[in-house]
Amino acid sequence: VQLVESGGGLAQPGDSLRLSCAASGFTFSHYHMSWYRQAPGEDRDRVSSISDTGASIRYAASVRGRFTISRDNDKNIVYLQMNTLKLEDTAMYYCAARSSVLTSEDYWGQGTQVTVSS
């Protein structure tokens, strides 16, 4: 099983970045996917989640209206489009997969760093 994130980097406030998470080794279309982030010294928080079919999507209040999660079940990829980036969006971003909304995450990626700096 692998979840490989990409697309992170250095951005300025107001910029956009798109993160990708490529999944392999499990039946991607059967899993609910989420993006988390963790800043230094802080807890890992869920930013957004998308159900297995894409029909149900949730966002943390801090990113609602700026970030968009999507998935391509043919390509086994989940995306996080991040617009109007803020300094406080700086964190390591992780994708995760769970087989049921009632359980904890089954699989985690290694993360991709997003740094927003002026």
C-alpha cells in the first residue's frame, strides 16, 4: 500500500497550489480519502475529506471556500486545490485513506510540505 503526496512547495500569500496523492495497493474507489495538515508543535488536523464516490465532501472551517478536494477513481488520485493561501496554511500536508467513516485512517502518506511566506 502506498499513498504518495506531491505538489507542495513555497508559495506567497494569495497564491494557489494543488496537492496530489497517488494511491496504490488497495481498492482506491472503496476508500474515503482525507487531507490532514500538521504545523510544527501542533496537532495533526483534518483539512478536508471526500467519500469513496465523491458524493460527500467536508472541509474544516479554516479552509472552507478556499480549498477544494476532488478525486479521480480511474487514476487513483485525490487532489487538494488550495487557493488564496495564507501564512497559517503553512504545514506538512498528508493524505489518508479509510475503509469506513466509522473507523480511523487505515493508511497514511509521508506528507508534502507547504510553506506560505511573504
